[in-house]
Amino acid sequence: MTLPESVVLAAYIEQAGALQGLPVAAAYRDGVLVHLTVSAQMAELVMDFVLPDEAGIASVFVP
């Protein structure tokens, strides 16, 4: 059985905050969950985009 994405992300918010010693206050959890959900959706769009083989690698700026 797969958990809903919102449950997984809510657990991630709690665990990541605890791991870093920066817990997210209850008043902000819903907003953080919304932003993390949107970010995950945007990342999925980027990761699903297939680059053509002839796409070149971007150069790296070195000052």
C-alpha cells in the first residue's frame, strides 16, 4: 500500500526539521506542505522533460 504524497511530505517536513534542529511550528506546517507539494510537482515536470541527444552541456563559469 502506498501512502498519499501529502502524508509522505508531511512526515518529511517533520523529520527534516527534527534532523536539522529546526522544527516547523504547527502554524506554518500547512503552508510549508503546500509549497513543498508545488515544488515536487515542478521538479517532476523538469525531470520528465527529455533532452535531445544533440543538446550540449552548458559551460561552467570560472572567475
